[in-house]
Amino acid sequence: MHKKRIARRGAAFVCAFGVALSAMPVHAAEVKSLEDKTSNLQSQLEGINQDLVTLSNKIAETEAEIEESNNEVYRLEASLQISRNNEEKQYETMKTRIKYMYENGSETMITMLFTADSMGDFLNKAEFIQNITDYDKEMLENMMEIRQGIETQEEDLKSQQQELTDLQSQLNTEQQNLQAKAAATSTDLATVNAQLQAAREAQAKQEEEAQKKAQEEAAKQASASTGNNTSGSSSNNNSSSKPSNSGSNNNSGSSSSNGKYNIPSGGLTPSKGRIWFNGHTETYYSQKVLPGAGLNIPGRHIASDGTIRDKDGYIVLASDDYPKGTVVETSLGAGKVYDSGSGKGNIDLYTDW
């Protein structure tokens, strides 16, 4: 019995909720679009950060190469200075020897040659003099060659050093550009995240409003069919007289036939299974479906309108708003509460329909 009433109310609510959802603006596409945009921006930011890491490593490597190049330049400059000093010493030594030979050399050389004991001795002394001259010349040329080699190495190294400095400047510029791009992407990501949060909140609010509207729509559907019956039955609202067993009430001006039962018009009927009456909704449950064997109903019988009544002619009712034994006026006449489980704001009438 209770499950049947819940099923009827649930069906009405589902229908109303479906109508509310069909009228609700759809924000799911907007939320999905913002989620995709957020994911893309996060991927972009991760890629930029990875590029920054790679670029930072390149800058560190370039700085290390520049440092090594500087050290090599310092070493070559020191070697070049030593070479120049050696060259200068050799040149001074050669000048001193040439000066000596110029001042004293002619007579000394001639004397040394003419004091030779033999032709072999003469040639040896002549070769010795020539070797001294060749040695000075060779040493000077060797010193100059070493110096030129060091200067060439220094120039090449300084050129390489300039290339590394240019590369470092280029990498620093790229790093600054990537940092600016990362900052802009982070700002965009924060903006989109804020928009996504707002869209989700709006969607949740609309779903809440849709559910509320569905509940209101269900209540409207429940009372729509009996909007004009409230005034017609108001004369019965304060009636406390004992009803008769005929099943008639103040709406007995006309009646509708439902098989073997004569059901007064304007009230609850098998075809009009939910109405609004006297501040509450009314539904019915049939003893053909729910025999109600557990209910203690003295004088239980079926009235002419098909309602189940007690020995005093009261319609058997189920209500969650009134205690058992309370007499309540319904659209089909006075009834007495014998059961519960009807739901708040609703009264169930026991029938044979």
C-alpha cells in the first residue's frame, strides 16, 4: 500500500522534473568547453616549463664553456708573454754577439782562421763561425714562429669566445621570452579556472532550481484537476455530523456511474485518482489490490459509492498528518483515520474500485 502511493507520487515528480529540465538552459557544453580549454592551457604551461628547463641547462653549459674559454685565454696570454720574453732575450743576445763581432769580430775571426794548424782545422773553425750565426738566426725564427702560433690560437679562442657570448645572449633572450609566455599562460589558466568555477556553480544552481521547479510542477499537476472543486465542497469542511452509509455527501447534485457503484461527481473517482481538496491532496487505495487484513475496522462494509466504511459510516482513511481515530472531511464525505503511510499533506481513501 505504501509502495503504491510512493510510486504514484514518484511518477508525477519524474514527469515534472523532465519538463523542468527541458526548459532549463544547458550549461554542460560551456563547462565542457572550459574544461577542455583548461586542460589545453595546462598542457601548454607544462610544455613551456619543460622548454625552460632545457634552455636553462643549455645556458648553464654555455656559461661553463665560456668560463673554460676564459681560462684558456688567460693561459695563452701567459704563454704568449713568456714567448715574447724569450724572443726578446734571444734577440738581445744575438744583437750583443753581432755587436761584438762587428767591433772585434773581423780581426778575431781572421786571427782564428789564420791560426789554423791545417786545412781541416780552418774549415772546422769556419763552420763553427757559420753555425753560431745560423743558430742565432734559427733560434730567433723559432721564437717568432712560437709567438705567432700562440697569437693565432689566442685569436681563434677569442673568436670562439665571442660566439659563445653571442649564444649566451641569444639563450637569455629566449629564456626571457619563455618566462613571459609562461606568465601569460598562467594568467590565462587562472582566468579560465575562475570561469570554469563560475560555470559549475551556475550549473549546480540551475539544477537546484530545476529540481525545485519540478517539485512545484508536481504539486500543480496534483491540484490542477480540482481547482474549481474547493469552493463547491467548502460547506463540508466544518461538518461534524455522522455520515450515512449511502455514501452520498454535499456534492450529490449529480453522479457518475462506475460499473456497479454510484460515485458522486466533483470528488475523487477511479479515473481522477489524485485531487486537491480542503487544503490537502487525496488519493485512493483499493482493497482489490491491498486487502487491508491488518486493519481493525469495526462494521467494515462497502458503501454505494464504492468506498470502504466502518460501522458508523465513516470512510476508512490513511493519513500521516492526523492521529488514528481522527474524523476528517474528504471530497466524498466524512472519514476516520485507521492507517498511515499516505505521505505528508495527502490523505488516502480506502475503496473497492
